[in-house]
Amino acid sequence: MTHSLHPTVAAVTERIVERSTDSRAEYLRRIRLAGQSGPARGRLACANLAHGFAASEPADKAALRGTVKPNIALVSSYNDMLSAHQPYRDYPEALKKAVIRAGGIAQFAGGVPAMCDGITQGRDGMQLSLYSRDVIAMSTAIALSHDMFDGALMLGVCDKITPGLLIGALSFGHLPTVFVPAGPMASGLPNSEKARVRQLYAEGKVGREELLDAEAASYHSVGTCTFYGTANSNQLLMEVLGLHLPGSSFVNPGTPLRDALTRAAGHRVTELTLEEDGAPIGEIVDEKAIVNACVALLASGGSTNHTLHLPAIARAAGIELTWDDLSDLSAVVPLISRMYPNGEADVNHFHAAGGIAFLVHTLLEAGLLHEDVRTVAGDGLRRYTQEPVLRGDELTWEEGPRASLDHAVLRPASEPFSSDGGLRMLTGPLGRAVIKTSAVKPEHRLVSAPAVVFDDQHDFLAAFAEGALDGRDFVAVIRYQGPAANGMPELHKLTPALGVLQDRGQKVAIVTDGRMSGASGKVPAAIHVTPEAALGGPLSRIQDGDLVTVDADGGRLDLHVEHDAFARRPITGRAPQGPEWAGTGRELFAAFRATVGSADTGASVFPGVVAPGQEVRVVQTV
């Protein structure tokens, strides 16, 4: 049964379609021109084709010479250091066999880098993190650039990797493309207990050994981290976008069902290349699909990083998504999931409670999702209310739960945890910002206090360690952390210290043009402030003692200083310059800092799709 679409969801979709008319039409024109009939390699000259199969085994070489069987590209983020990507080690051979059984052939087209924000928190390497998304997109495009491929399989999980793979895949939007998840690790030490030990360490009440024991018990095996940060938000969004096989996101690694789903992904992408209209990825990721992803993010209390990634992904498909769209959707989309840091549960508990199948079901019933979208499963979004089941050796899909199995973790849209979404947009004299409210208790959502201003997160931590922040209310302004300043690092290292002060009864908040973790927690954090300080935004003129208000419920980011007097102030502080921004590879990214876009447009170095006659818009100016 199809339910009527919520009027706000309909209105937001309509205005996205309208503002994207020219750029989306140009994007579709490009990919449809590229999607000519027949195996792509059939258009290569003999010397080109010979290079393309020179290293293949004899049987594969014969198939590639024949230019009849579809050839599937494998693009992977495998490395054996990071738990989320380690399972991909054995995927290529399994996928190649599955593709061959389905009537195709597959080649490993290329790898992409995969860095971990959990390792680089508070380190110089974090300043490469956001930029790595666009490097991954470019690496994906290079992997697909040989005109050898008729479809693609994307293997990636974590923070910047999945958005980067998707942006890159959309530049080859004529190819049927399936994303292949690896799944979360089994549950370990509860995330709330890990957070408690982190705060004790910040207070000096436990030592490094106790802290390391807690961290190792939480991050303990292969698979993604189990909290609901950016990595697991990625997986949920890929499924709601229709780019995963239904129900495949949160199946643990190393299980028979995980292996069966991996093989099924290879089989399905081969089927799509053989169909007359095989759902190219650029046709799947349309305005309705983007709105569905926004709704799912808000309903699940997902990562703040996706307020950057979703606009960037949309732009890659010729679609203009704004923070206003997210804000308007957030006002009507209920919060129906509680996973850490928004609750005690992890993604395994969410999956057991009904998971994505129930989430999609209840949001469809509430008229909050577009059902009439294309997916790799081929049957519209209703297909994603089903769950995969392994009966012997046969993989089938059956109807998922129609009621939550644990109301502490997952609820129907008619009985939500909150009537609005877990993310909100703030506006005021300091600019525009994003705040994650789903983990912040109502009594902490309004903070009006003097500013304490820092140009580096380490200076804040030093002030905390010295006791300089004890016993007073304040708003910590951490500036020169935007994409043009130093790559917009996550500032999650500040969370335990701020949490300690909040637990002592102080009213505290953070305002920054940087990012917080996708697992932003209980302290109110106005993040992604734009325009950023490095480009002369208002944060560059703020001073210690200025009264600042962070009002999550009211949607305000206020500065209580007379406007004209504030405008006459000189700029203070600065972003790192020259040699200060060298080492750990950071000097290689000077061109990114010079060209990166604003946070509200995705913080990307790519200009997006420009239709004939349109001008490339400069989104950041000094």
C-alpha cells in the first residue's frame, strides 16, 4: 500500500528538483551519452584492449577478447590495519567467482586510500581526513577511467571512504554499480562505559593502561566500530539510497549470511549490466533518493558529517541540496532510533530490533520516504522492508518485522523518541552552523555564556588541564578549523574534557568552524560554522568575554555585541601558514586549501555539474 507523501517532504523535493533543473539535465545528458550499448571495451583499439587484459589468466583473457561478456570493475578500500576494511581482503576472489557464475567477468580496477579518524583524532593526520574524501573520489574515477567496464562493485565502509567512492562512481554514472558492505564487529565493551573511562582519564582518575584496556575492549575485532557514527551512518544511507542489497548493511563479518550477501552483490551487478535498462547509478541517485537519504539520517540520529557529505554527493549527480532543506526536513522527521551516542545501544542491537527493514517500513507508512525510486534491487524502496535469510545454501529475502522488537532502541514513527530529527541548523550573527541534538539532554540545549577563544584545540586542552576553565560557564570558540584553514579536522578529543565540566554543573558549549566526530555527544556543539574564520568570517573577530548564545531548540547562534562595533574590530588569530602547515603529508594539500568550497555546499574541491551557459559559482571568498 502506498501512503500519501508528507507535504513538507513533497515541498522540499519539489524545490530541490526546481533549483537543480539545469545541472541535473546536464548530468543526465552526459551519463546517457556515455552509456552506449555493448561492452565498453569493444570500443577500444586493439593496442588499448591488449593492455587491458595482458595480466589476465587465459580463460579471462579469452572472455575479454570476445567483447561479449560484461566486465565488472572492483574498487576497494582494503587495508589490513583498519578493522572495518580488513574483511575486504578476500572479497575480490569471491566476487569474481560470483560474477563469472552470473555470466560476466570481473577485474580488480583499483584501490582507494582509507584512513581512520579514530586513529588520527587530535593528530596532524586528521587535517587530511576530509580532503581524503575527494582524493578517494578521484582515485575511483581513475580506477574506472580505462573504458574496460560495464558495471562496478564498490567496497568501502568508513567515514570519508563511502562518500568518496560514491562521488567517484557518479562521475561514471552510466554504470550499474552496487556497494558491498563488510558489516560491524560484534558488540564489545558498551560504548557508554568506554565514554565513562575516557572522562575519568581526562580528570586524571585512571591511567593510560586502564584507558587502553577500555578502548581495546570496545574496538576488539574485524568490522566497523559499533557506535552510530559516520561509518555506520554511511551504511544505513547506502541502503536507503538503494545502492546496497536489502538488509546487507549490518550483517557481521565472517558469517555465512555475510558471505552469501557478498556473492549476491556480484551476481546482481552482473544481472544489471545484462538488462536493457540496468539502473545506472546516476539514474538511481536522483532528487527523491537524496531526500530519502536525508530523512533516514535525521530519523536515525545519524552523523553530523553527512551535512557535508550529502550536499557533496548530491552535487556530483547534478543536484543542489542545501542546509535549509535538511533543516525543514528535520522539523517534521521524527527521531525513531537511539544508538550510542544517542542511547545505550549499538548497531548490532539496532539490527536485532528490526534495523533498516523496520526503519524503512515505518517511515514509508508515515509518508516520509519516496517509495517510487529506482534501486539496485529493482523494485522500489518497499523492497528494503525485507530481510535476507539463508536457508541452507539458498539466500532469499523475506518480509522484515512490522513492529520494533526493542522500543528502547527503535520505535515506530507514530511513537518516536522525539517529534523532530536529531540534527538542526543554527543561524545568527556568527554565521550558520549544524548541531546534533539527539544526544544532548533538553536542559543542556540552551547555553548563553562568555566566549573563551582558542585558535588550536591543543590550547583548549592545555587550559582544561591547568584548571583555567573550572568553575565557570563558557562557550568554547575553537576557530581556524574550517576546510580552507587546515582541512576541517574533527575535534572529538575535546568531548571528554567538556563532558567533565558539564557533569560538574557548568554550562558549556562549543562553537567551531571545524567538525566534531560523527558520534558527537552530550555537550552542545555548534559545528561547521560558515563562513569560516580563515576567510574572514565573524569567528575571526570574536574575543574572550563576548557573550554568545547557542540555542539548539530555537535554532540560533547569537553574539550579543553591537553590530557596528563588532564589524569594526580587526581580525585576530590566523590559520597555519607556510611551514606551519608542513609534515605528515599536509604540505601536499595546499591546492585543496586554496580551492575547497564552504561547509554548507559540501566542503569539496569539485565545482559540481555546470550546465552550458551557467557560470561556475565561487562558494568561498575572502
